[in-house]
Amino acid sequence: MNEQRNMITALVLSALVLLGWALLSDKFFPTANKPATQIVNGKTVPLTPPAVAAANAPAQVQDRNKVLAQTPRVKILTPKLAGSIDLKGAQIDDLTLTTQRDTIAKDSPPVRLFSPQGTKDAYFAGFGWSGQNVALPDANTLWTATGDVLAPGKPVTLTWNNQQGQGFAIKLSVDENYLFTVQQSVTNGAGRPIALRPYSLVSRTGPSKDPSSWQAHVGPIGVMGGIAQYKTNWKDLDEAGAAGQKFQSTGGWLGFSDKYWLAAVIPDPKAQVDAAFASASGQYQAEFSPAAAPVAPNQTATTTSYLFAGGKDATLLDTYDDRYHFDKLDHAIDWGWFRIVEKPIFYLLDWLFRQVGNFGVAILLLTVIVRAIMFPIAQKQFRSANAMKAVQPKMKALQERHKEDKPRLQEEMMKLYREEKINPLAGCLPVLLQIPIFFSLYKVLTLTLEMRHQPFVLWIKDLSAPDPLTPVNLFGFLPFEPTGFLHLSVLAILLGGTMWLQFKFNPQMNMDPTQKQIFALMPWFMMFIMSPFAAGLQIYYIASNLITVGQMQLLNRRSPKTST
């Protein structure tokens, strides 16, 4: 009867863990990217995501190509960017990331970041001035360009004269990656001083299609006063409206973040600026402006700012911080609490990838390195577990002798531990050390641009997405696709099997029957819990489990046999 009751208890607890995880994981611990492939009739094919209408999109959405043809433009051409600058309004509103594709399909178009006003998913950057008693350029101003192509080493200057004695210029430069340098100049040819405030802004229509979560912020983002702004979301801006959220800062930056992409305006690191997020009719804006400065007659005032528009390449963001002294631009990636662990793991994994050319192999090598570093701890844990197993008869005798006197039993147990030189908590250390490693690898796999759409071998074409191969639909031969933890993938089954092997070879601790049954069931419901996670994370744990089994076999052969 007791055994039956214990088994029922174990099953109920397992079900609660499984169902509870399914309910909470999407909110607090999102799993992986959307699948990049699916298995159809046993073959791996690219998965084309369904079209999604932009939230709060304009009622009259115009064709992008027609809009681009309506006004004169300067081309943008770099190794990673292609697009154009609209000379009407001096807006960078046409930008694609030429080295990044929407899907893994060979004919997939490049990722589009910016699109002109009036088109689907309008998104652009603009620069100008505010002030009084001066005719200023606006969204309808037609600028003159000094060249027809903006490229690395080929800056372009936009000029306009208000016919009242003031001349305005915007000199744009771009590097080989994603950074634009913007120099705004005003020349006062009138006989009186003027005071103008230059501004830089990023504006987008509708929120990001990427979900924001507790662990991965998507939406309004920036660093103001040295503090990263991760708490502000789209709803906050809707509620604030045109009044917006305002900040004052020296340096810093602000803009909008998708999961992998960022558009942000960055003032001179030494400039004191007023900055704000605002919203109106589904249009979101991030802008900053330094204090107004007087421009004397026949003088020119110039301010420098920057625009980052591209992929959140972790190495590149760090490089920009070092080179230009930006204030924590690397915080555009929401590394979270374990940043101190996550970034070294990322850099090690990225270095391994550059050595071997395959991220899956790099993950396997990372697993070997992690397990090798932890081997002395695992060895100590194994010895402690064996020692605990050896003294179980003495522990049971003490429990029987002092079952009515709990304080005395605790005292005698501690005395036994000291005599036998046993640390009952030694087994917890490897588990505790694995938590930040697990979490760090999860973040690296699901947040870093470097892992996006990286293949491994065979059917695994995207290590940052779940394994698409599952026996639930007979490996794609049945016409449906199981989702969530019902998508029991091949990698998840291998993970459960290797975890079962690990528990089998682990020295048995002094557990009651219920605990033993829960541990016996754990590998199998862990299959369901881990199945929606990134394939790369599952590969790490499969390899880690197999290495652990090998280590246990080695330690078993070296250790004297114990009897109970």
C-alpha cells in the first residue's frame, strides 16, 4: 500500500512540475527562437513565417518601391548595409541588412530594418534643429547632396539655406558595419546671434513583432545617466502619449530594440542632453537634444552624434564602446544577472566557432571544457556520495536509536559526518555551479546574433531553434506539427535517455522511496520540459550527460567497492 501511495505521489508531483513549467516558462523563461525548419515526409525544409500585420499600421499603406521613387535619394552601400537617404526631410528611412536573411531559405530576402513613412512597418532616423525666430528645415525640406552614394570612406554632406542668412549642413559618414556618424552644422550669416538645439531621433510605426519577456527585453531601450532602461515597454509609451518619458543625461543613448536588431541615436559621450521616449497614434519615437548654444554672426556651430542601425553583434557593440567611449552600448543585449558569466562563455564559444567553423561542434568543445574544469569538483562529489553510501548502515542505526529524540539524532548525525569526514552538501555544489552555466548558455543561444540560423549536422539547420524532428508526427509523415512540450523531439528523447544513464551510474544517496521514484521519473518529464528549448542547448546537455557518465565509470573503477 505504501509503495502504491508513493508512486501516486511521485506521479502527481511530476505532473505538477510539467504543467506548471508549461504555464510559466513562456513568461519567465522563454525557450527558443521560432523554428526555422520543419520536417515534411522525413525531409528538412525551410519554414516560411506567416505574414503579420503591423500593429496600429496606417490605414493607407503604400507600396515601398513607389514611395522610394517619389523623392530624390542618396544610396547607402556598405559591406553590411544597403538602402538610401531621403533628401526630402534628410531621413535615413531605407535600410536592409545584407548579411542577414529573414529565413534560412536560399531565396530569402535580407532583413529590412528601416522603411519610409507611409509604408508597412515604417521605421526611420531623422536629424534637425529646433529654435525660435529662425526658418528651420522640416520634413518637407529638400536638401542638396554632395554625392550620390554614402559608403565607408565616402561621406556625404546634405545642405540647405533658409534664404534668411542661415545655412544648415548634415555631414553623414558610415563605417563598414552599422554605425553612422552625423555632424550637424549651422552657419549664421545674419547680423544677429541665434540659438538653436540640434536633435536626433528614431521613429517607428507599431511595436516589434518579437515578444518581450522577463529575461529578454524588446522595445524602448537605452542607457541614460549610466542606467540601462529595460523596464519601459510599448504599453508604457502608449499610456504616456505625447508627453512621453523624459530623461537627462551626459552621453548615453536610446532607441528601439528587436530581438536581434537595434536602431539607436547616440549623442557625443561628453554632451549633456535632454532625451525622451514618446508615442502618438501608434507611432513611437526616441530622441535627444543637447542644450541650445548661441551662434554669433558669421560663426558656425557643429555638433556630432551617432546612429547605430543594424544587428546586435556582441563583439561589435563592445568594440564601439571602447573606440568611441559610448556609455554601455553593449547593454543593448539584455544579458541579465549573469552577465559576468555569460559574456566570457559567449566569447569562448565564438572563438571555438571561428576555429572549427561549426557552432554545433563549438558547443561540443565548450561542453568538454566546462566538464574538464568541473572534474575536480565532480570527483569530490563522487567520493562524498560513495562515503555517504558506505555509512548508510550507521545512519540507519542512529535513526532507529534516536527516532524519538530529533535534537539528539541531529547531534549524532553531525558527529558521524565529522568522524567519517563527510560533507552532506558536497553534492549540491556541481548543481549550483551548473545553474549560471545553463542560464548563460541559454542566453547565448537565444539572444546573440552570432547564433542566429547557425546549422549543425543532418536535419539540425538552426541551433537557436527547437529540434524539428519528432516521432509524434512520425518524423513529418503525418500532416500536423505538435507544439510546445508536446513537440517531443529526437534530441529531447536523447537528453532524457542520457540523463537516465547519468542517474543510473550515480552513487545512490540515502533517499526515501518517494524521492527515488521522483528521481526515476525525472529524466522522462525533463524530455518534455526541454523539448521546446534551442537545439544547441539540448546538444550541450546530451554531451554533458554522456561525459558525466564516462567520468562516473572512470571514478567507479578507481574507487573501492562499498557494501551496504
